[in-house]
Amino acid sequence: MNINRINISVTSLAEYYSRSGDLSSLSFGSVSAIEGTRLHTKIFKDLSSEYGDDFSSEYYFKIDYPGNGIILNVSGRADVLLKSKIDGSLRIIEIKSFNSSKNSFEKLVRDEHLSQLKLYGAMYLLLNDNIDSIKMSLRYVSTVTLEYYENDLLMTRDEAEVFFSSICDSYISFALKLFNYEKTSLKSIKETMFPYDVVRPGQKEFMKHVLRSLTCKEALFVEAPTGTGKTISTLYPAIKGLLKHSYSKVFYLTAKTATRIVAHKAINDMRSKGLIIRSILLESKQKMCPLLKKCDAKYCEFSKGYYSRLKPALDEVLMNDDITPDLIARIAMKHKICPHELSLDALNYSQVVIGDYNHAFDPRVSLCRCFEDSINENAILVDEAHNLVDRARSMYSASFSTKLLDNVLSEFKDVDKTINKYLMQARQYFTVAQRCLLANQSAFFSTEGVDEKKVLKSDLWEGTRQTPKNLYGILWKACRFLSPVLDSMPDGKMREVALEFFFETRFFLTVLEQYFDDSYISSFSKKEDEIIISLTCLDSSSKLNSLIENQMGVVFFSATLSPYEYYKCVLVGKNADYCRSLNLPYPFPRENLDVIIDSSISTVYKDRAITAQTVADRIYDELENRKGNYIIYFSSFEYENKIVNLLNESLDIDEVSISLIRQKTNMTIQEKAKYLQAFQKPSDGLLIGTAVLGGMFGEGIDLVGEKLSGVIIVGVGIPKITPERQLLSNYYSEKFGDGFSFAYRYPGWEKVLQAVGRVIRTENDTGFALLIDDRLEKPEYISLYPEHWNTN
């Protein structure tokens, strides 16, 4: 935003001026951005074939409107402009999609949609002095049947001038508040100094590279060891970058709530130095929703009339710089509106957004109101970016189960014959799949006709790179006929089950329609009484790349982000040419951490029974004469149990001076807190904790000083060999020639590095890390040792 200019999209201006009433009904609310884009593409293709050279899509408008000392820059893209080459007649078409099969224009039309269309018409007339009037059409198209409902309007030049002026003037007073706030904020950003007394080694270089990458729309991969101060080293330059007007929002994204709290504190530390900035800390919809139901104004008092009560609630929120979930919930309850939606509306006027990876990258959660609007671009900071690899794969994966199907079947039996017909077809499909899995026959051959040579089989599991086309057809028809009845369905168990089925199935279909390519596998599996078909994304890099490339600057950073080429390939793709890497020096004395490599013992799965006693003896020898707190990491709970049972025989656990605590499967929050509490004071004797690599105690815990004196890591963290993991290895072998490293070695080694990183948290910490595995002497592992490891 320039110093005297406020940018706003046509859509946002129309919504501000005209939006009222309830949150979206299912007809609109269940249409994803992906489905909308797909539908628009098809309509554009049909209109282009019909009108030829007279057809233009995504026609761009931009007008400056001065008022009260500021300039309102209004811009947007009309879906369709038809301009006859014969008589010069004009027509603008705005397309909206809805998710049902039968409706009428009167039931579908919304004031904000009409205002959006009229804004495009008015802007065209104001930009073209030789045109006296223009025809406009608002078209609602069903994603189910592709039928459309349309209404035509005619706007004259005089009407255009009056309408455009009135709608802009209505926004100017609100915009003036935004302008004055931002003017004050930018002044404070310019004057705010680094909030801490000491700049740590490497921080200046780190911040310089962050600022450059964000303003130049690059992707910067930073390995920043513990102690670098990576939170402030990314946030401080990112906020300073707002002065350059290359972006208008900073998103700080992380996988864990605890890390978001650290980022929130860093913002407040900058405020203590004079920074004036509006930030929002996002919480998940599940935690914010007071009713824990699907949004539906028919049954939710906080959705009904939401937009009619939004403005006073939003004004109250925007009186605050530090917008937290508690603040949002309190104001939302006061005004009786949905707190989750209020947080998303407040986000539009926040300069810093602290949230989860999902808020930018998950197609089901992504804040499309920010990431689809190119007027005000974003800067993205991705903390602990090594976690994004698996998270992104899961975001673009989907599954469908017989449990979901049977739930909806039990409710719809004898209710709707057409819907029940397709549900029964789906049930028969899975019955065949189940029979084949139990008989060790190919389920994909029997249900989809897939050549058995293209199917990989394992115990009660099979996978293929082919799509389940037959199932797609059945489920698409089931959703087509279910969709029209959802809006009118009475509240109760049947509606609840139907909604869950509809939304889960729609995403399953969307993955097949929009994403499924050679980076996917389809698989059948039997788990307890369920048959599950999964669409598993092996490589999400092309999806993330399409969001990032040429659109925003991104900084991926973590204490463990090497080798760089691996993370580049799995996050944005090998051929992405907008990437740079930065490896920051270790900030603490190397001698503080003693790394002991014991490569004399094999811990591979087939040798574990033979070497278990040797491993237990080695651990005992290392700890028997030590005092303090230690954690021993294993690659699995099974391995942990085996070695701990042997350790119990060697250690005199009954002694008051020796304590042993274990990570267990599915620990509660209270059990986790009790485990960590045991480390909060130095032990006069010996405290041994055992944990699993990559688990809740493998990263993200901060045990400073004598709270943790050392770690022992048994194995190299190799993930369990599964059919899915083997297909992942095969995929990367085909793509890069080193599938084993991509599927096993690198993901495992990242867990090892994270575990070692628990020992030294400050410059005064000292300790050791003992690594046990005979593979550690091989060149492919030695090449992965960090430079700061003192292994002498």
C-alpha cells in the first residue's frame, strides 16, 4: 500500500457495500475454490467456442477514486466480456457456482454478487467515454448439472457514475481509518529497532537474506541451528519489508501451537520497542466453533444473520492491535456471531497472521480470501519446515471408508430411492474389494479392471498408480442427488451423517478431479471391520510450487533442513528456479556437545533380536557412572520396549537414585506434562527417559541446562518399511534415481538430528549424544554429519 493509496478488489468492495444476512448455505458454502475454478474453465471454453474472437475472459479493470485525501484503487477481473466485432455491442457476464441441481435465480441471487457485476459494468463505462450503456448478466451455474440460471441488466453512463461514486464513498470513511492506521504503523516499523540487546552470531546475515527473498519473491531455505534466534530473525525483517510495499501481509506458519506462541511473543517484544502493528493469532475452526457443527444458518444462531451483525463486531475487534482467539471469542459472543468467521474477517485487516501450515497450503482450509487475491500479496514464513513435507502430502491425500458409507446407508434406507441406489452400488463395490483382499486376489482388478501386473500386493493391502474410475462415477452420482436435499433436510442424526458423508466424499472426488497424477497411488486396505480406499499423495511439490511461484516470497527454515536439494525437491520441486539456500553457523562452542559414534552394533530390523542385549549393555556402560537427566531414543515403541525390558535387568531401578520413565503410545496431555515435569529439576541420581524418534519428545521440547545432560540414539531413524513407503521409494527412484534416500534415509536422519538438538539449547549448556548403529560409518551417513559435531 502506497502512502496515499488503498488497494481494494472489486469483490471485497462489493461485499463491504452489500453483504448481509446469513453465512453461506450449503448451496454456496460447499463449493470449493477448486470446483469453482474447474467450472469457470469449462464455461470459458464453451463460450469461447460459441463467440470466438468476441470472447474475452478474466477482463481486467482498474480505477483510482480520490476522496478525503486518499486514493482508493479499485481493481478486479470480470469473468467474461463479450464484444461483438460486427455491431460493437457489449456484455459482461459474472459467473457464480452453486452445489445443487434444482433452484431458481430468485433463491440464488445475492446482493453482493449483483454489486460485483454492477461494479464491473460501471468501471467499463467510466474507462470508455465513447460507450453510453452496457448489458450485464449474472449467471449461476450448478456444479452438479451444469445448468444455469441467469438475469440480465442494463446500465447507462449516468447510472454508472452514481453507483460507482456511492459505493466508493461508502467505503472511504472506513478506508480512511485503515489508511491512518497503516500510516502510523509504517512510521513505527521504520523506527522500531531490533528488540533484543544482543544480536546473535549469524542473525544479521539471516535477516538480510530473509528481506531480500521476501521482496524478490524467492523461496529461501535456511538451516538455522538452535540458538540462532530464528523466530525474530524471520519476523523482524519480514515486518521491515512491509515498508517496501512488495507485500501487505506476513504469514508466520508452523505445525505446533507452542511455536505459534513463541512467534506471538516475538511480535509483542517488538511492540515493547514501539512497534505499532495489527497481528492475529489464528486457532482451528474446531476450537473456535461454539457449537461444533457444520456451518449452517438454518440451525446455528451464530451463522444466522452473521453479516447483518458483522460491522460493529469487526469495528470492535479492529480497536485492538493484538488479536487473539480469546479476544475474538469474547467479541463474537457479545455480538452473537461465529467466532471462526469473525477471525477470518479480521484477518483481512491484519498485517501479521500467525497460524498453521493449513492456513496457506491445505486446499480444504486455505485462506483463499488472502491467497486468491493478487492485489495485496503475502510473505510466508514457514517455521520447522521439515514438518511440512509429510503434512503437505497428507493435505492432498484423501480416503473413503465403508464406515462412512454404512453410516449414511443406515440413515437413508427407504428414504430416497435414487440416493440409496448409488449408495448400495458403492457398498457392493466395497464388498467385492473386501472379498478379494481376504482371498489374496486383486481387488483393483475385480472392481476397476486394473491389470494385475500394475498392482502391488501385501497382507490385506494393495496399491496401484491407476485411478478408481468406477468408484468415482458411483460417488459422483450419489453426491449429485444428495446435494439438493441437504439444505431442506431437518436437523438430526440423518442430517449430521449426510453432511459428513457429503463433505468427505466431495473432497475425495476433488482429489481425483484436480490433483491425481503420477505422484499418487490408489490403495485398498482392511483395518479391523473397515475397508478403506486411499488416494495417497507421494509428492506434493508441484502443488506447493503452483501456490508459490511468481506469487509470493517464502522462507522455509528449521534447525534441520539439509541436505538442501532433498528439501527443495520435496517441497517445491527440483526444477524450481526461484530458490536459494542458506546454512547458518552453529552459534555455540563446538566443544559443548560431545558426539560419540558407536558403529559396532547393527540395529537393522532383522538383527535386533540378536543385538538387543548388546545394545542394552552399551547403554548401561554409558550411564552406570553418570548422574543427571538423559533420554534414550528408539525408532519404534516395539524396539523401545525390547531394550527397556533388558535395561531393567541391568539397572537397579528400585534404588532411590535411579528413575526410569517411558513414552507410551497415545499419551494424554496430562501424561505428557508429567513426563516433561520429571526433567524440570537436575537429578542427584540418574533419571532415564525413553522416547521414540520423531515423536512428541523427539523435537519441540526445550530442556535447558542440567534439565537434560545427554541423549542416546539407537538406530538411524529409518521409517518402517511398508508397501506405501516402498512405492514412495520407487517413485523417487524413477524421478531422481535415489529413492531409498528420499523415502528412508533423509526422513530418518532428520529425526536423529532433532533428537541430538535437544541437548544444547543455550551457550552455557554442555552434554553428549551417543549414536549407536553400524551404518553410521558408511560414507552416505558421514556426509550428513553437521559441521559442528565434535566426534573426536
